[in-house]
Amino acid sequence: MNADNVRAGSAPSEAEELLAASADWDLSPSRHLHYKDILMQQIDHDHSPSGETSPAPSRRRLPRLALVLPATSLVLAGALVVTFSGSDHSSAPAAGSTASAPVQVNSATVTLGRIAEAAMKTDATPVKENQFVYVQSLARQNKGTLGGPVVLGAAHKEEIWGAQKPGPVTITGWLRSSGKDAVMPGQLGPMTTAGPVRPGLWYPTYAWLASLPTDPDALLKLLYTQTTVEKGDSKDEAVFGWIRDLLASAIMPPATASALYKAVAEIPGITRLPDAVDAAGRHGIGITHKDARSATRSVLIFNKDTLAYLGSQEYFVNYGAKAKAGGTTSDMLYGINAVMERGVVDRQGEVPAKPAG
């Protein structure tokens, strides 16, 4: 079933749009963006001075990764106001918690320089065109109902098999979720695009990542040129978000990773957080971006000792009734991720072999 065909005829209601969206639901490689269209609608509503619901934004027709989902699963995607559900990994931040205030002294550049240096010392085996990049993550996502509170579900496992074929392709990988609050638990499904795509931001193969400039300024310019800005984001936040997605879902050469971290340091509004917690409860150093033009912000989390990437957090900026009233506001947590394993495999559904001993 094609999503565009579903929309033919009279304009659907908000609830009908939720159900109709099941055939072609937009995803980022790290999978949190399959909620974003609905989340943006609620942000529009909460920031509207009159309290009236803003017109729902058109769903993107750009070739982001998409997974075919049944209509019933979209009810879980719901929207927003935050309460806490589930006790898994209780050391992780509670939903609706206020984020740690970003450190005003910009030590982010120094920290990112150290992270870039550490990245250059890592090993990355080149991935062949007939192989897959395997990434296993823990994720906690909003499972509230439309118009209700944001409810962070229990931590569940997500596995992605990123394809590497040079394209053009319409299947960019495979995805399987399992555990409490997972969508379509245990089912391995293709991640598809609305039309054929070649390697790039929408389809980041190892070969494409290896072809990127390793000069940070040139790399950042390329990212700003190719990044599409979605409703509720600034260009800076959109670029930061794409970098987050690449870190969460790809394997890249050390030189590319190092240049990427140095490029992050050049994005305006970058600050360092002394402590941030991923979905597995691991504490690390946080790097965040925040500006007045964005409705959301992300936190990248790194191991305090090895400086390896751990995961990310997602926040609504100045969220809720207090924001509308002009009072004290806080940023609200609505998603959290932890990368647990990466590797290279020969087939979708296969997992990397465990080291002997």
C-alpha cells in the first residue's frame, strides 16, 4: 500500500493520518525519527499562543529510511507530554527531567579535540559492498498517546543491518526490535525508501563515508550543503542531528570519524556537559547543541575514559505550559539511546561472532 494513495480524496483527520501513515513511516538510521512528525505537531500545539492546534506539517517525502509498519503499531508512536514508564535501567534520566545546564565556558572544543584524537587511534575494517554493518542498541522512546503525556517506554533492543551496495537501491537495510515496548517485536523488516537512492546522507555506506573530505572545514561545508532542514529545526541543529545519526548507525574510517568530531566543534552553540547518561545507564561526557531557533536538541554521550561514542539523548526545548505562559521552562527528555555492539556481517539477520574465550 502506498502512503500517497492513502491520502487521496478528502483531507484526513489527525487520527486518520496516524493510521494511514503505516505504509511509509520515515526513519533515521538510529530509528528515533520515526516519531518526529507526530512530535512536531504537538510542539506546534504547545507553542501556539492561542492554544489552538497548528496545521499538521506535511510528512516528508524525502528518502529517509522507512520501515513498513502495521497501523496498530503507530498508536504506540503517539505524542507527548512526559511521564515515566518501566523500571529498566533506572539509573538513566527520568522522562520529563530537566537536562543538566550546559557549561557556559566552551570546553566542548577541547573535549571534541580529544575525542577526535582518540578516534584516529581506533581500527575500522573496511566494509565490502556485499556485507552489512550491524549495530545493536538499547532504546527508550515515547509511547504516549496523541495529545497526552510523553511516556518513555522500557529499554528495548534494536538491531540494524545497514546495506552497503552502491545503488541506486530502495532497501537500505533491515531492522529488528525486541523486548517490552518494542514496535513489531522479533520481526525482521526491510528499511525502504520512497524512491531509489545512492550512497549519501540518506544512505551512509562505508565507501561513501570513506570518500568524505577529512579536512573538518570542508566536511562541515559539505554537511551544511546536503542537510535538509525539517520543521522545528535550525540548520545548525539539523547538521548536528545528522552527525548523531551517523555516529549511531555506521562504521567509518578513523580519519573520517576524527574529522567529523572536529567539524562538530565548529557548529555554533556547541557546549560540553560534565555528565550524561545513556539508555544502558552508562555515565559519560555530553556534547550538546542548543539554539533559540530549534524546538529540539540532542546530546552526544562519550565514555569518560576511552572517549568512545556511547549513545544519545533527545530533548524538547522550553517545553510545556510554562513555556506558553512565559514562565520558567525546562528541556524535556523524550528519547534515549545506547549503542551496545557494532560489527560487520555477510547477511541480514546475522550477528557478529563472539570472540573466543
